[in-house]
Amino acid sequence: MSMRAILFPGQGAQAVGMGRDLAEAIPECRDLFNKASQVLGFDLAKVCFEGPIEDLTKSSNAQPAIFVASLACQAALRRAQPALNFASAAGLSSGEWTALHMAGVVSFEDTLRILEARGRFMQEACEEQPGAMLSIIGLDLPALEKVAAEAGVQIANLNSPEQTVLSGPKGGIEKAEPIAKAAGAKKAIRLNVSGAFHSSLMNSAARRLSAVLSQISFQAPQIPVMSNVTGKPHETPDSIRRLMVEQVTSSVQWVACVRAIQALGVRSYVECGPGKVLSGLVRRIDKEASIHNISDLPSAEAAGTALNS
């Protein structure tokens, strides 16, 4: 039997309507949304299912919403395939919290509270220090490090061998675009985000998140969960707490995370949550990978059938 990893998307994957057909068809999925609304004190299902997109995109809504929608996708898969096990888990940025919850590190209620606070703190940091992000296609890491240093920005996401995201002050990102193109980048695309995530402009958010996490109980993971900060499996509850604060201002080592999963012998990946971003990134990192994506009822049923064969 091939070993499998489960992957969870982060902020940016949100879409109005996500999770709706799952909640309508599957009682366990509906319960997740109802429980989340009680914990958060507002109707999360309404924001997810009806929008408007401006409300759903607010970081304090988007992060818990994607978490619950991703868990609904996982619940739908579990219903189709109750015996399915995963050898490891990973998530991109806020999706790492979904992976930690799934591995038994943090409770459902605590993860919701963490993600609402994390999103709020990040939004406030964006307002304090306006920033921007730029996706670069086709430059290697040494060249990117030079671009970042010259423009006064940071490397935010190492998404695939071909694609890396820079983050920093608006002026720095504007400066980075022509420098990257002059260095030979195939493309430089400004991202539609509200600030400079995974950069030092998020320092105030990290400080405030640290205070929240100090009050929360963490357990050891039941399966290996890859750390965005180190690209290696998380270890003790205390080190997880520390790294998840660092994660707010650090580069997301997604390429290293996928390579660490490969090193465990995994060749099959299941992405649970809205969108297909992670599936696309994994294909660029692990050319031999078999990938299943679950974002709604039909894809959950299709993956359940495929993973049974």
C-alpha cells in the first residue's frame, strides 16, 4: 500500500460557496460549521457560503473559514474511505494550523481562536505598515537573494523550484520587480494581498500571537507534520509553539516540506480544502506524485473511489 500525505491550503484559497454542498449533504460537515460559529460568535457558514467576498477575504474570517472548509473536505473523504490513513501532513501558511489540528496537536476550538486572532493581528500589522508581495517565476535562489537584498525585501514563500514570492514594504516590492526582470525572471506578478505576509513587517502580529499561544495547550503530533519554518517534521509541543510564532515572519519552506514528505517514502498526496494551489505546487516538486484534490462533494466522492483502488 502506498504511503499518503494530507495537505491543507492557506489564506488566498478562499472562495464564496466553499463547503456549502458538503454541509448540505453530510451531517458531520454541517456540525463543523455550526460548532465553529458558536466558538467564533458569528455565522461562519453564512460568510463561507454567501460571502460577500470582501468579508470572506478579511484575514480574521478567511483563516478560520479555510480551516473549517478544509476539515469538511477531510470529513467527506473519511466518510467515503473510513480506513484511510496518512503517513504525514503539511499545510501552507495558515494551513499549517489545519495540519497540526488534524495531527492532534491543538483542539478544534483552540485552532479556531488562534486563526481568528492570527488573521486579525496580521490585518492590523498590514494597516500599521503597508506592504506588498511579488511572485517571481524562473529565478534560482541565489539570484533571488540578490534581488531581495538590493530591493530591501524578503523571501516569503519558496513555493516550487520555479516560483518564489517576495514580501516587504510597497516601495521595496515596486523596486524588486524591474530588478528581478533584469536578472532574468520569466515573470514577476504582484499578488492581490493586503500586506507583506511572512516578512518582518509582521513582527507586531507575531508578538501578539505569541501571547495568545502561551495560554494554549499543545500536544505532541500523532503523525509527522512538516514545519513551514524549517521544512522538517515538528517535534515537541514547546518547539511547535515557538515555530508557529516564527512562521508569521519567516519564509515558508514549501519545497523543503514536500521533499521531507518524499523522504518518508510518500508518493501519494491528498489536498483537502478550497482551490488546487498545493496540488499544482507538489506536481512541480515531485514529478512522480499521485495527487487527489478534494474541494467539494463530487471531488470527495471521486477521490474516495480512486483511493480505494
